[in-house]
Amino acid sequence: MSNENSSKPEAENPEEFTGLKRGKIKTIAAGIPAVVSSMEKVVGEAGFARGMKALWSLNKKGGFDCPSCAWPDPDDERSGVAEYCENGARAVAEEATAKKLTAAFFTENSVQDLARLSDYEIGSKGRVAQPMYLPKGATHYQEISWDDAFEKIAATLKSLPSPDEAIFYTSGRTSNEAAFLYQLLVRQYGTNNLPDCSNMCHESSGVALGESLGIGKGSVTLADFYEAEAIIILGQNPGTNHPRMLTALQKAKRNGAKIISANPLPETGLMGFSNPQTVKGVLDIDTDLTDLFLHIRINGDMALLKAIQILLIQEDDKNPGSVLDLDFIEKNTLGVSEFKQHLQQQNLDELVKISGIPLEEIQKTVEILKHKKRIIVCWAMGLTQHKNAVDTIKEVVNLLLLKGSIGKPGAGTCPVRGHSNVQGDRTMGIFEKPPVALLEKIEANFLFSPPKEHGFDVVNSIKAMHAGKAKVFFAMGGNFLSATPDTNYTAEALRQCRLTVHVSTKLNRSHLVHGEEAIILPCLGRSDMDMVKGENQFVSCENSMGVIQSSKGVLQPISDDLLSEPLIVCKLAKALFGESSVVDWNKFTEHYDFIRDAIEKTIPGFDDYNIRVRIPGGFYLPNCNREGSFNTESKKAHFNIAEVTTMPMEKDELMMMTIRSHDQFNTTVYGLNDRYRGIYNERRVILMNEKDIADRGLQDGDVVDLINNHDGIERVANKFIVIKYPVPQGCSATYFPETNVLVPVTSVADKSNTPTSKQVILKVKKHEVASV
Ligand SMILES: Nc1nc2c(c(=O)[nH]1)N[C@H]1C(S)=C(S)[C@@H](COP(=O)(O)OP(=O)(O)OC[C@H]3O[C@@H](n4cnc5c(=O)[nH]c(N)nc54)[C@H](O)[C@@H]3O)O[C@H]1N2
Ligand SMILES: Nc1nc2c(c(=O)[nH]1)N[C@H]1C(S)=C(S)[C@@H](COP(=O)(O)OP(=O)(O)OC[C@H]3O[C@@H](n4cnc5c(=O)[nH]c(N)nc54)[C@H](O)[C@@H]3O)O[C@H]1N2
Ligand SMILES: [Mo]
């Protein structure tokens, strides 16, 4: 809730409307409007020559990895024409912008003034062009030299009674090279407090897959899509968030795959697709993508999956082995009989009711899957950000195990990752719970003893700062304040810190809601050239399917005062540990090949890193599931038994999911439209079912306040416009970050501690206009 009398900079977006316009929900994604829209944006931000140069090099051999999502490039096509999508182009436009913020900008604009702007307005200011410092009590950021900034950070870190009083966050754009050095610095300093955006994203997938299958990553490659007989898409909006996935789905479909998707919203990209990069696509000739759309209730997935499995088993009982892969189950899995018993005890009617999908639709799903032997299941935030997320994802695994659909071509798990290098950052050791093997390798290679105790994840970091147990917050990218739950609580937590530091490309709200002192360290982005000793260095990233590829920027940086992330880490390390450090930080600044050599020695799967990363298209990391084995303790895949649980709700309450509009990348708001959903020029909206609107005596277009009561605390987000939308009764949707104020920091997924951003219980109340 905003507090106009507060002397503190605003943690929330202003409660102002921007002027809602309505259109029809689109039935086809991409096509001409997407191409036009992306070109306009890049040229508008970066200018023609700079914009075209950037687009031409995107995802191209010798070019840079798209900073948007983690969807892979086709293995054989990276060297061909650039592969990009509308939203990839926008991510590039954001970064390639010619607008820059120097000290003069910060002298003119106080922190408070900037915080009164919306995230959209803050983001459109431009790239931070020089290091900035906010002294204690100051109202404006002022310039600081790089050396002084590093000295200040090092001095504050050294003054802490324990290294565990510092927190080192990572967002998912950081390259392998920067991430590796960063975790090394943090561990040499003495803590495992390495929370990352993954804690809010696919942590539930990592936990579930690790426990069930022995590897916390997905098993499929892009080629598997082309061999699949059925593809199930749960809780994902690829048209907006992974547009290049639509090309793969289109190809899969042409090869005969059936596509089933389950979503509380009939998302445009799931329904139809026209590929903007083909002639037909330009002519807007579309493909129907989904063969069967299941209009599921929020968190109905586990019930749906159980119902499907019950019916599949019933079919198999008629002729054993005709539906289930009994050989696979016998050879590779543990716990099938207990699992079957558990299913027998389930009440099918109840499962149908919880899922919200009529039995006939579930039977149609079973008809499609019954004789298919090669099935892929894809999922994203619609499964991971719920209280029972880990068990729901294990239920996905149960289904694949029954069908023997893992460890063979055309089949397997596909958690579709978000940030372009979020998977790579984890591989590099950005993890608050480091495996023992990693720590042993660090000790052997770098001759210091890294801390063994687990550190704080995102939610525990917020709580620790709030309780005054952590005093320094350092972020390698991201926008911690706006991305995390419970905005006002997190703001209080950050304000408790002695020092908050952000390594950033663009200005965001986390720079404005700060500790006693604050520092912004401006860095190069993916598209920028990174010159070291006369050579443009490349870095590398891991995509959603475990392929490591190089990425080399092409644009002249907008300022001479930007440093690369690897260099920032090395310089901070030198300020912190001095020249006598056991780790030779100087060496890493000479050439990034030296960093890759260190990675090769420390992280499994990176043999001949410097050679293989130079092969066009890169290389695959080892993946036990893909190779048909399971790295669990028993060396078998595990069936998981979990009961379907629901969150208790009062009659007038709604379940709300916080989702992305078409015009945003997480907390970066590119624009105010959500074109596919037919919502224009406004983000303060709540999508509701027609009947729920009527039951509350409301009308489409009314202004309401959203109220969440959790653990005895009332959280309120004021002024949202009601929009009638085909969402199941009892369910609703809003955009984050505006409604992160409603996501309780205490409401997290079991086992993964991921905030339940798709499962927020709320009441809507007509907004009272204050009398004057
Ligand atoms: N353009 C663009 N691309 C992005 C991003 C972006 O913000 N913009 N973000 C990146 C990141 S970090 C990530 S993690 C991914 C996110 O990619 P997505 O997971 O696709 O993103 P969300 O908008 O959170 O959408 C969640 C989808 O799940 C559905 N859903 C919600 N709850 C449930 C449920 O209980 N069951 C089912 N079956 N469906 C449900 C919602 O209706 C919505 O379609 O995208 C990445 N790519
Ligand atoms: N309610 C709700 N909350 C959510 C989610 C949700 O679905 N609902 N989704 C969650 C998910 S899946 C994720 S991944 C998190 C995302 O959380 P974050 O990763 O923390 O957030 P982003 O908005 O991606 O961060 C954007 C900022 O990163 C900086 N940046 C961009 N590129 C670079 C770069 O190359 N280097 C550096 N150093 N900085 C850069 C810019 O300053 C920009 O402002 O949010 C989570 N929060
Ligand atoms: Mo994410």
C-alpha cells in the first residue's frame, strides 16, 4: 500500500491508471505484427545502424546469445540466419538503447523522485553509464570512481563480524565465466549466501527432478521434439515467454505429434502460431498448435495427472503391457506397486472436481496418450510456484515413468527455463546449498577451505535482512525488490542493510529502495563488446537443454566507464583479499580462457572447454537421464506418492496467479500492452470469470482493491480494473511485479521454498473513492 507521507522512496508502483483500451483475445501468435513490433522497438531505442547490427548478430555464429529466454537454438542452424523472436528483439532493444544515465541525471533527480515513477518509466530512462554512490542520509546518488567503490564495498564486507552477514544474489543473465568467479569470490570471502532468481523460478523443478530422477535438469533436446508422438504443455505461456518454442512445436506437429496443453487461460501461443521467419508466416498462414486444450483450475494439475494415470492403468489392465511400459518400469524404477495402490485409493470424481476439467476431456487425453510411447512434458511457472509444486512435478515424472517415456529419443522432461543463463549459473556453483563434491574441488584447486554450511536462499535472505541478521546485500544483476514477494516487507529488509550494491545494466527500483549506503556498478550487457587487451572476449551460457554456447557482443558500449561482470568480480576480489590472495585474481583479468580453464578443472562436464566452446553450436553437457540412467542413490527412478492438497479458501475468496504480460521481461516493463490477451495501455487489471464478477455485484471495468490475509497480516493492493476473461470460476490473474505486495513471504512451496506466486488467495473489494 502506498504511503504518501512516507519519507522513504516508494517500494511499489504508483496507483495510477494509464488508460485501459480493450481488444479481442488473439487466436494466433506471432506473424507480421510481431516482426513489425520488434523492428520498431529496436530501431526506436538504439537507432537504425546500432539496432540492425544487434539484431543481425543475435543468436548467430560469432554473435551473442539472446538475453531473453533460455530456449535453445536449433543444433544445426545457429550459423545460419539470425534466430530471434519479437520478445528477444525487445530484450536487445532494452540493452542496446542509446539513452544513458550519467552523474548529471542523478544530480537532477532525487532517489525519491525516481521512486515515484512506475517500473515502466524507470526502465525507459536508459543504461547506467558510470558508477554511482548514495552516501548515508543523502537524497541523490553521486559519482564515485571504480576504485573508491570497490574499496568501500571491501571495507564494509571486512567490517562484518561474520561473512554470513553478507548476501550475494544472482539474476540469470550472468555468464558462466562471471558466475564461476562470483561464487569463488563469495566462498573465498567465507559464505554460501548465494541466493538466485532460480529460487523463485525453477527451484521446485530442480528439487523434484533431482529426487525422482537423479538430475535437477530436464532430459530432452530439441531433436526430441521432432521425434515425439505427444507433447504435453502444463503451466506455460510460450507465445509470450518462449516464442521460439512455437517453431519447435510447429515442426513437431508436422512430424505427427499431438499437443495437449493445460492452462487456466486460453493462451494465444498455445492455440495457433504463425512463424514470422518463414514466407508462410509472413503471410500469416497459421498452424493450430494445441490438439486438446484443458481449461484447468489453478493448481489442478496434480489432480489431473492422477486422474490420467488412473485411467491409463485401467486401460492397461485390460491387456497388460499394451499401455504401460512394463519392461522399463521393472528395469529402471522403484515403488510402482505402492504407487498403483495409492492411485487405487483416490476418488476419481474428487480429482475431476479439483482439476476443473470434465471427465470426458480427461478421457480424451487418455485416448491420445494410451498408445504413445514417446511423450514429452513441458512446464514452467504454472507448476513451480505453488505450495505443492515439488510433488506436482514429481507427478509429471510418475506419468513419464509409467509410459517409459524417459531416456529415449522423442521423450522426457522439459522444464522450460526462464532467464537465458539461469541454468548455467547453477551449474557454475551459484547455489546456497553447494554439493560436497563442488566444495572439495574448490578446495583442491584454489587452496582455500570454502564454507560448508548452507547459506540463505531468496526467501531466507529477505527474512535475515529483515531481522537484522544480514547487513550487506550485493546483487549481480536482477531487481531483487520487485521480483521478490511481499514488496513492502522486502523493502523494510533492504532498508535495514548497511550497504546495498547492484551490478546492473539498467536503472531499476532496487537501486531506489536501499540500505544506509548504496552503490550501483554499471556493467556491460550481452550485446556489448568486451575488449580485454585489444581482444573482444566472448563468454558462454547454458540453455534450457544443457547446451553450452559462446556469446560475443558486437556493439560499442554506450560509455567508457562500464566494466564487464568478470572484471567487476576480479577487481572486488583484489580489493577484498589484497595481492597476496591464494586465488590468482589477476590472471582471470588477462583473458577469459583462463577463467574457462579454472571452470574445466572444477566443474564436471567441461573437458576441453576452451576448444569445444569454440565449435559453432557449442556442446552438450552430460545428462544421465538422456543416457538412460538415474543418478539417485538407488540408481533407479522413483515413483512418488503424494496426496492432492488444496489451500483452504473462504467462499468469497479467489485464487490469483501473478503472470507476465506480453510487454515485459520479468520486472522490466517494455510497454503497457498485453496484445495477445487483448489488453492495451494498462497493467493494473485483474482478470476474472464472468460469474465471479456478477457474484460480487461487480461489473467489467469496475475498480477494485485486492486484499490478501495470510498469517494474520492484511496485504492490500489498491486500484485494479476488473476484466471479464475466460478464466475458470474461482481463479483470477494479475501482472507481477505490481501485485507482488500480495504474495506473502511466508507462503512458499514445500521443499523448494519458492514463493507461491501463482497461488495467492485474495478478496476483491470495490475501490472507495475518498471523499474530499
Ligand atoms: N518475453 C518474456 N520472456 C520471458 C520472461 C518474460 O518476463 N518475458 N520471463 C522469463 C522467465 S525468468 C521465466 S521463468 C519464463 C516464465 O514463463 P511462463 O511460466 O510461461 O510465465 P508466466 O507468465 O509466469 O506464465 C505462467 C503460465 O502458467 C499458467 N498457470 C498459472 N497457474 C497455473 C496452474 O496452476 N496450472 C497450469 N496448468 N497453468 C497455470 C498461466 O496462465 C500462464 O500461462 O519466461 C522467460 N521468458
Ligand atoms: N509475483 C511473481 N514474482 C515473480 C515471478 C512471478 O511469476 N510472479 N517470477 C519469478 C521469476 S521466474 C524470476 S526468474 C524472478 C526474476 O528476478 P530478477 O532476475 O531479479 O529480475 P529481472 O527483472 O529479470 O532483472 C532485471 C534487471 O536486471 C538487470 N540486468 C539486465 N541484464 C543484465 C546483465 O547482463 N547484467 C547485469 N548485471 N544486470 C543485468 C537490469 O538492471 C534489470 O533492471 O522474478 C520472480 N518473481
Ligand atoms: Mo524465471
